[in-house]
Amino acid sequence: MSLVILIEDESRMRSLLDIQKQLVPDLIHIMRKRYDLMQSIRYLQPVGRRALAQNLQTTERILRAEVDLLKDWGLIHVSPIGMSCTEEGLQLLSNMESMADELFGFSDLAIQLERLLHINKVIVVAGDMDVSEWGKKELGRVGAALLKLHAEEDDVIAITGGSTIAAVSEHLTPSPHFRGVQFVPGRGGLGEKVELQANTLASIFAAKTGAQYRLLHVPDRLGPDAVQSLMGEEQVSEVLQLLKRSRVIMHGIGDAVAMAKRRKYTDLEISELTELGAVGEAFGYYFNAAGEIVHRMPTIGITLDNVRQADVVLSLAGGSSKAKAIMSFAKQSCQTVLITDEGAARAIVGQFRQARHPDAQLL
């Protein structure tokens, strides 16, 4: 099929979607509701009706009618242990992936964020991680696809910890793209769940892809003297040299206060961060709304200089509560791709409009 025909087909599809939105806007609303319902079942299966209703923030009574329809159409299976998608249902979701961006406005949101945040590429997925667990799984699915796309043989790939990066590991599979790759943790441990720490995730990423990995056996938060002492250790020094060579970096973006709490900051330290205007965190750096570094942890791991030298920086963050954090880190101008969700995207657009920012005129 020629490129001209593909462009014509895409143009016709856009025209059809525009007509549907104008003539039967309620149809798009219904499609979106059922799409979200099936995505929730897909990622939570087997799931009971009560848990599904809570996840979608609706009632079991309202949910019952939709579930019965999907069951009658052969798209979901209902059993004593819960609901799950049938093969037909999974195929339908797969077929809709190429249409969802246009159909539900994700493409338009992504373009708006690219203009507002000055990021080369933004991808917006369905959901809001603050209210729906499956939104995080969607971020993970897209993140895994992009990691495979950008990985090259013998790369050093640095990753940070956290639940969003952990979601990426669920979708990784062996590929020639990862031949000779080394996954390296970008930071030490936060003292939280071991399965969410960068060390653990580096080993899981390697196991899932057939790659290699190195570990960084240091706490995430250290005193200045401890930092100097540990940096002299041969094993630590070797990992730091690898981090400097990282061609690809995958990381999350955190809310400043939430990350401080995870690092066991005292109430006084958190109060000081708040007074400094800290809204976002990445790589141990805390940023205010203007993107200025207002605090940096004494720690061992990847630095912003390392990040700026990397060829590919994949940032993953979702949830409407992360809007300010995402905006603050974007001002570092070091991201290649931002992968976020609809909740965060709409919150970011709202922040620009509320502030009457000049760039909001681009919307």
C-alpha cells in the first residue's frame, strides 16, 4: 500500500471521527465508558463487581447493566472468581488502540503538552492514576514499547525505582534490541518495598529482556561523609562510571512532599521544602514551579549532568496530582519523551489556563 493511500485512509478516518463527534456525541461518550470498563477488567482480572465499581468510582447497580451487555456480546467472561476479558474482548481492545488517541482526544492533548512544556514528544494514555490503578499499567505498557524501540545493542540503560517504572517490567519481553544491554540502577534504595527499588527493577528488567544488570548497594539518602567514603569503593565507582555512559535513561517524576515522606524526611525538613516552594522531584533533586533546584539530597547515583548527556530520556508520570511536578521537571529541558495519562495532561492544561500563561494561547 502506498504512502498516499495510507494518508488518504487516515484523513477519511479523521473525517469520520469528526462527523461522529458532531452528530452523535453521546456515542463517543458511551464508547469511552465501555472502553474504560473493559480496560479495567483487562488489567484487574479476575475482578469482582464490587472491586470494579470502586476502581471506576461508580455503583454496582450502574455497573451491572454494562457488564451484562459486554457478557452477552461475548467480550467478557463472568465466573465465581470474577470477571475477565475473552479473546474477542482482548482483540477488540487491541484493535481500538490505534483509534483511541483520535477518538478520545489523546492525540490533541499530547500536541498541546508538547507546545506548552516544550518537549519533543509526549504520549498521553487513558485514565488517571490517582483514581484508577489500570492507568499505571497503561503507562507501563507504553513505556515498555518505547524502551524496546530506543534500546540498541550494548547500551547502558539507567532506571530509577518506583511503582510506575515497576509497571514497565510487566510488559517487557526478550528482544534482539536488548542484546548486550546493561540495566543499571540510577539510585540506591529508598528503604521502601524492595520490589520497587531501582536495584530490584534493574535485575527484573534484565531477566525479562535477556539483558545484563549491575547493582548499586548504597542507601538513597546519605550524609556528606558517607557519600565521600562510599564513592571510593571500587564496586560503587564502577557503577557510577556506567551511569555516566548511560545512553538511555528511564525514570519517574515525583511529587516533592510525597517523595520526601518516602525518604523519611522529618516534619521540619518537609516544612522547609514546602517553604522553598518544592513541587517536583527527580533523581534526588527537588524543583520549584519555575524549575529551579531548591534542594538536592547528598546521595550516590545519576546526576542531572548525566541525564543531559544521555541520548534518550524517557519520563513516566501520571495522575492529576502530578501536574505541577511534571511541569517543574519539564523546565530542565532534558526529556526526549514524556509518557503521561489523561488525568495529568488535563490538569497541566488547566494550570496553564488558570495562570493565563501566554503559551495557553496555543491551545
